[in-house]
Amino acid sequence: MTLSHDAPSPESERSTVSTAPGGNRAPIGIFDSGLGGLSVLRAISAQLPHEALVYVADSLHAPYGLRDNAFISERTLAIGAWLVSQGAKALVVACNTATAESIALARERLAIPIIGVEPGIKPAASQSKSRIAGVLATQVTLRSERFRSLIERHAADCRFICQPGHGLVEAVERCEIDTLEVRALLARYIDPMLAAGADTLVLGCTHYPFLDAAIRELAGGRLALVDTSAAIAKQLERVLEAQGLRAPPDRQPAAPRLCSTDEGRHMRQLASTLLGLDAPVEKVSITTHGTSPGCSYVA
């Protein structure tokens, strides 16, 4: 089974986005290093069906897990600024790696509410009966101060087996979510956790929920999966409500606007296959320094 818990990071406290009397019709921006944040978009669409959404996948530069901190911060700020230029009233950083390394800086520079994500260490620690849990996350997330702080605050008497998910983000980016190669990679990561007695697995990257069916089959029902996508959507709803930024309840927005920094064909395939969303993908150019971005469409 897959369990969703409240584990988004805290939101920013202020917004400069004005609120119209009939509700705020501006879109919500969602950003990930690639396609994994589509799992968060799916949860937000279900929780907030009246909101307009703009999703940016920085697939040209994915994965972030092996990038240095300066690069991740620069891309987060550039894409966040681009979404603000598109009228976004709030930003969801739907990437554990970008949250871990750059969300504090983004909150200093961008004057809209920002919701981040973080691995569900607290809910995993509270629910594990064996007191042993696994964590699959990127290398950058696992080495970050935010992650170390989560372990220190919430691990208590629970032992966490932390495993970098090398190759998994790339597989999802290629829409390879149930191939023999992906199953072999998952088995290599998960089997030692099961052998150690783990009964809970934290999906510490937003790409990984797209692998949950393969993980469940490999684990044979022995692992409860902790995915925080639904909790992020609920936190976003609370922030919008508190700041008067909700869309009017009778609004029927168009399908989410999908944007990618690469040609976008894998994004369209994954959105269609896993979200049932048949929508064009805009190829956008978002530079780290200076020039105005442009866009073209992938049919």
C-alpha cells in the first residue's frame, strides 16, 4: 500500500499577489528537475480542481541528484522567476533535491508563497513496527543539511537505511517504469532493506511514486510506501486559503499547462500514460542569467 502523510516543508509567510473579489484566477507554478513532479501535479489537481496549473520540467538538466549546489540554486531561482513572470501566485518546488539545496534562497528572492517537499521521515518513524525503515532518495538529498536535520529530529529509536537511487530518475525520465532493467535496479536497492527487517520505505524523490507498482511487487507486501504528494497538495490548499489566493469555486480551468526545457516528448508520453492527460508540451528556454525566455510547442 501507499501511504500519504503531511511532510511538505513550511511555506513562505508573505505574498505580493493581489486577490480579486471573486477569487484569484492566477495560476500555481510547479517545478521539478524533470518529470517526477507530475506525481505532485496529479495530487494538486485532485485536491484543488479549480486552480490553474503551470508545470515546468527542467529535463534538459535532469537529474539534479548529481549536480553541485550552486547549479541547483541557480536553476531553482531562474525557473521560479520565470514562473513569476508567467503570473504564478504560488510556487511548489516539487523536487526534494531542489528543496534541500535552494528553497531558503528562493524564499529570499521570490515574493510569492513557496511550498517545498522533503522525505517523509517523520511519518515513517511513527508508523514502522519493526523500527527499521528504508529511504530511497537522490545523493544530494541524502547529504543535505535538511535531511540530516530530519533524521536528528524524527528518527528517535527508528533505524533508517539510506540508499541513493542512482539511475532511477533517469529511468523515469525515459518513461521506463517497469522494465527488467529497472526492476533489477530496484531489487538491488530494496533487497538489503528487506533483509535488514525494514517494513517501511520512504520515497524521497518525486520521481519515485511512478515506480510504486514495481516496488510493491518486488517487496511482496512487506513494505509500506511513504509518499508525500497528497500532503503537499493539502499544505498548498492551506497556504492559498490563509492568504486569500484560492480560485473561485465555480471556475473550470483548462488542462494544466505543461512546459519542458527539452523537447518534451517523454513528458507528454508520461503525462498521457500515468495521468491520463493528453496535452501539448511547450518547449521553454529558461536561462540562468539575463535574457528573456521564449517557448515553442511540441505537437
